[in-house]
Amino acid sequence: MYIILLGAPGVGKGTQSKRLMTKHGIPQISTGDILRAEVKKESTLGKRVKEIMANGELVSDDLILEIVERRLSQADCAAGFILDGFPRTIPQAEGLDEILRRLDNISVKVIEISVDDAEIIKRLTSRRVCGNCGTLYSILNKTLADLIPCEKCGSKDIFQRRDDTEETIKKRLGIYHETTAPLIGYYKAKGDFHSINGLQTVEEVSADIAGLFAKQLT
Ligand code: AMP
């Protein structure tokens, strides 16, 4: 089960990746999470990307491809993986094709989750994250106090990402439409591409994704 989840920030890629990871026991490879962990560690890489990320801009293709190739070569990726937030540019998609060819000609299923920009801004400005285990929360119908401690790990470190401010979200959406959305055409032309309505409930989106695999097995 090799999956690319495509879609703008805030469409639910992280939530769906985590559900797929739990259900199928395959790793979620989120380039954003990998980079955030480096920033937290204050590593050389983390220092290089910290401001780029805070500004909502994209990290260089070469750097991202190096990170992804190293990660996909690890043993836990052999039976499957979910790519979340990668690829984000045509050169990244081309680089990924090369990596997959080297990794025994793996073929991926590409699933786009689509949501309109107004809904994304609403979702992301209210998104909160557990700093310890990464569980995603929303303060849309709750206060921050209701979310503490984290229901999964008990941590009190529930925070707002630096790039989840309205101004930076609008910038990230602009970059998505200009640079990442062309991947839809790229993957449609390749064949195994599917689009899902991300305005449905989390459970409905998961059911649609499961349906894509059920069809393949029948
Ligand atoms: P995300 O958690 O996927 O929203 O990513 C957060 C930030 O990490 C992005 O706004 C970029 O600065 C950086 N980033 C994550 N994935 C990529 C990627 N595939 N290409 C370039 N930059 C990325």
C-alpha cells in the first residue's frame, strides 16, 4: 500500500494519514513533521529551514528529496507508506519517480483531498497540535483549556503552529495553487489518481479512501 496524499494545507492529510497508519501499520512520512522535529532539535538542518517554514515558504527541492530518499530506504517503508505533504512541486514529483524506480519499481496511488480556501482558513486558524505526540486538535467548537491535557499522551503542550496565522495561511494557499496544484495534472496523466471531497466528516473521507482500495481488490 503506497500512497501519496495530495491537497492544500488543512484539507485533512495529516488526520487521514494517521488513521491509515493505525489501520494498516504503515508509516506516515510527513516532510513537515520531519522538518519540525529538526527545528525543535535545533540541528544544523533545523536552523536552515526554521525561518523558511515560519514564513510559509517551501524548502528547496534538493534538500527535501534527500530527506525523503533516506526515509523511504528504511526497513519500515518496505511494505508501504503514506506520503503526506510531499511531493509539493513538479521537480519533487520527478525526483520521487526516480527514487521509486530505484526502490524496486514501486507504484503509488495518488489521492487528492479537496477543500475550498475559505474552509481551509477557518480550519487552520483554529488548529492546535500536541507538541509531544502530534495529535491534531481544533478550537472551532472548544476552548484551548478543553484540549489540555492531550487525550492521547497526557501532555500539556498543546500549541498553535507558527505558520497557522491567517496571513501565513493565505501565503501557503497561494504557493499551493501555483506550485503544488499542477501535480494533479501530472498524476492524472499517470493514471492511478483519485479525488475525494474533503468537506465530508473525517469518517466519510476515511470510508472513501478505504473504498478506493476495496475496488482494487475486487
Ligand atoms: P506541512 O506540515 O506539510 O504544512 O509543512 C510545513 C512547512 O514545511 C511547509 O510550509 C514548508 O516550509 C516545509 N515543507 C514541508 N514539506 C515540504 C515539501 N515537500 N517541499 C518543500 N517544503 C516543505
